[in-house]
Amino acid sequence: MNVRPIVPGDLDALAGVLGRAFDADPIFRAILPGDGHRRRALPALFREWIRLLHLPHPETSWTTDDLAGAALWSPPGAWHVGLGAILRMGPRMIAAMGSRSLPGLRVLHAVEGPHPKEPAHCYLRVIGCEPDRQGQGVGSRLMQPMLEQCDARGMPAYLESSNEKNVPLYRRHGFEVTGEVVTHLGPRAWLMWRKPR
């Protein structure tokens, strides 16, 4: 399974893949409880995240040759979603999420709140693959290039897992749980840190 950096031509396909990958995610199900609404909104949300937050850093976002999944990393110092990006994403996100925009922003803010500011680290914002490819090593392969970079540079890594069943996968790659966030809608997120090897 070959992995390569994400390019602009991958945008729509990967937005759909990530939308399907996160359809069963507990936090996104709480934010967008209607199945039809969620399945329309998630690809739009991921499309904006890829377009505005990750295409500017092509060296840190990865997919497979067959576009089976994506790992969206932010380089050190670039993990925070600034006001400019929020304003650029805002209209499309509100159009996609409708009345669920404010609850969604509140949950995402709660999960991002404890994000460590120091030391400098790489941030795995999103990783997912086609549901029928889960359990086949796609996620591990997608993480590998950035984890190798982190180890070579002596750089730690950080992520939030919104699905408890994924915590063992991240542990196998050296991440450890450092805390939990319980959102106002009920589902929780596991905060995980990885020291370089």
C-alpha cells in the first residue's frame, strides 16, 4: 500500500471518504443526529478542513494511491484554527451544518481547549479510511510517514480520539492517553501524546 501527499485534485474524493469514515463517530453523531443531515454535512466540513488547513501544508497530509483514506496532520505551530480560517470556512460550514453549527463549534472548542501549546509538536487532526477498509492497516500506513518524521526530528505528536475503539491503534504507535474531555452533548474525546522514539 503506497502513501503519498494529498494534492488539490484529491479534495472532493477525500472529503467523501472522511465523511463516510466519521459517519459512525460518537461526537459527530451527537452534533449531527439526523442521518441524512450528517451524511451531507460531514463531506462539506472535511472538504473545508482539507482545503484551508491542510493543502497549505502538503508535506504533512497523506493519502493512499487509491484514495482509501487520509491522515491530516498540522506541522508544529500550525495546529490552531485562526480567525482568518474560521471566517473563510464559516459560510460553507454554516450552510452545511445549519442549526447544528453552534453546538458543533461548542463541542470542537471543548475538545481543542486542552490542546498543549508547548512543547512544539505535530498534530494529527483527522485520520480515517473507507469503512470497508477499516482493520486492513490503512490507518497505520497513513500515520507512518509523519511518525517517521517526528522520530527523525525528535518531535512529539498529539491527537484527540473521538472514538474509544481507536485508542488501542494509537497506543500501538506510541501514543498514550493523557486526559479526557466530556462534551456537553455526552460523548468524550481521549487526548493522546506521543514521545519521539
